[in-house]
Amino acid sequence: MFKPHTTSRRRVLYFSTRPCWPVTSGAHLRDFHLARQISLGHELLYLAFDSTGSSGGAASHTQRLPELNDSRVVLVPRGKGYGAAQLLRGALGSTPISVLNYTTSAMRGELQRILRAESFDFVQVEGVHLCAYLPLIRALAPQATIIMDWHNIESELMDRYADNTGSGPRRWYARRTARQLYNCEQRLLAESRAHTVCSEREQAQLLERAPGAAVEVITNGVDVGFFAAAPDGEGSRRSIVFVGSMSYHANIDAACYFVEEIWPAIRERRPELEFRIVGSNPTAQVQALRQQPGVVVTGTVDDVRPYYREALAVVVPLRVGGGTRLKVLEAMASGTPVISTSLGAEGLQVTHDRDIVLADDAATMVDAITGMRAHDEHWQQLIVNGRKLVESTYDWSIIGKKLRGFYNLVDG
């Protein structure tokens, strides 16, 4: 049984696969806001890979980040991943490719330098992809409490990908990778003192695999005040919007599925509507969707809020993936109704037809979208109830207070 710790300010190493700023995806959002909330009560050093080149070439780079309450940020260049050699090692060895991709001598050296020079009370590790560094952390920082933050249960995500891919070789590779990830996850459950997950469903899964483990639900969230602001006014409310990083395989699948299987019927019934795919780094497959009538692919945008505020509805037609969907929470905070598959809203405390509309097949989603009218009673009620939900449960300030409390609890 953990005892609450009475000392408020502690030293935290936040270890991630990616920089948390600028924010370009849901994973970046979670890292940024959790790190920011931790930095409100503790001294934070953020260590991450940088694949953008912004860290200044081959050497690691340290900076102060005002957006993170002036915390120190150390970025280590990662270089290119998923090469032929690594793919072969992932196929033939026991370590999954996604772990190999983030296991580098440069990061190992930087982690050694930091842990030998400084003492930390906590090391928060962002996901199974960094599991190869746990023995090093335990050896050089035996006094530190290791907290593993699970953005997803990656083995589950990979199994879902295998279920939906049409390629035999890809399915085989995904199944093998899922088994490898599962084994890595089991080691994490044994070697980390505490764990944070995005939903009660994931908490139950981990506790089934490791009874007695310290697993706390720290949900994804939203900056309600930021998204409640309404730049550029209400707009025409004639667009249907899908938001997400468009290089992520689950979002690519969702966008293609929506345009190919759902959008033609919507276009036939409601020709005035436009479908906007809003997100960074659209692949060639996503960019090709703009050839369909009424489909717009924006690429990276400076501010996503106008797209939410001009939309009749936000759609989340996800069929694969894991975690909880920040795009759902952002839409609710922005005052835009959400129509989603059950998987797209998985892990969120939502109720069908009260604060969200759930539609798990193409026909149901077509009916839900084409039946929605701006400013009618149902549309307005979805907005009001969605806003109440995020204000009471999902604002990052509420989530941050819970996370800092968990830190005190496990540091007993």
C-alpha cells in the first residue's frame, strides 16, 4: 500500500519518443499537457528523440521551453528509422521493430550522462517503445520511482491492425510484432513501480495481466478555454470535418474508409456539404482523396479551431487504433457535435445521443450525418452536453491535479 508523500516539489525526468513542442499530433498533445501539468508542481527535465532536425545536427541539444514553464528540454537526434536491417531484425529476433527503432547509442549515451550528473525522484517513461532503456535507468537511478505512461496498449493496437489489413505478409508481421510487444509489456508491468493509462478499460486489462499493480487512469484531455474561443466566427456550418495526424495508419484507414464507403451517399443526399480532412503530413494515399467531389485535404494548419467551429459535425470513423481520442474532446470543447464509431470514442465517458452520436456501420453514419441540421434541438443539445462533459471531466487542469496526486501517492 502506497503512503502519500508530504514533500510537494520533486525532480522529474520525463522520457519520451518525441518532443512535446510544437504540438502536431494526439501523442504530442498528451506529452505536452502532462509534462506541463507536472512542471506546475515539480522540477522537470524533458528528454526526447528529435527526428525533425531542429536539435541542431548530430549532437544533442538542450533548451528552455517557456510553454513548459521554462523547463529544460533535451533533444537527441534519432535519424531515419524502419530500415531494411531493422525490419529484418524485427522479423527474426525477439525485439519488435518499434522498440528497435527507438533504441540508439546516442540516446543511451545521453541518458547515461543525465543520470550520472543529476538525481531524480521520478522517471516517467512514455510507452513500451522505450523499454530497452529500463535496465539502464534502474541501474543509474535506483532511487527513482519509474512511472510508465501508456498512450495505448500497443500489442492490442497491432493486433487490431492485423485484423484489418488485407495483405497476408503484413498480417503475419503485425501478428508477430503484437506478440513481441506483449512480451515487452509484461516486462514493463514487472519492472515499473506504477503505471498510468488513458481509460478504465485499459486499466482493467493491465490489472488482469498484472494483479496488484499500481495502475491509475490519467485520461487524455483538452484545454477547454483554448478551444472554447471562437476565431473567425461560426462560419457556414456546411462542412464535415475529420481531424488527426494524417501519416498515422489508423487515421489513414479512417479517412479512406469514410471517403470511399460513406461520403458518396452523403454527397447524394446533401450536396451542399463538404468533407474536410484536417491534419499534418497527409500521405499520398490521403492526398489522392481530394480527387473525390467535395473532399478537401488541408495538410498542416496553423489553428484547427476555425475548422471545428465552421463544421456541422466532426466525424471519427476509426476502425483500428487504441487509446482515447483527443479530437473528440477538442470538438466538444469547440461546440461541435461528434459522430463517431464506438472504437473512435473508446475509453471516453460518453453517452450515445446525449453528448455524442455513435455509428458503427456506413449506413448508420450516413443517416446520422445527413439527418443533422445546424441549430435544431438535437444538434444544440449535443453541443451543450458535450461542453458540460469536457468542462467537468476532461480539462487538463483537472487531469493534472490527479496526476500530481498520484505522484505523491506512489512516492511513499
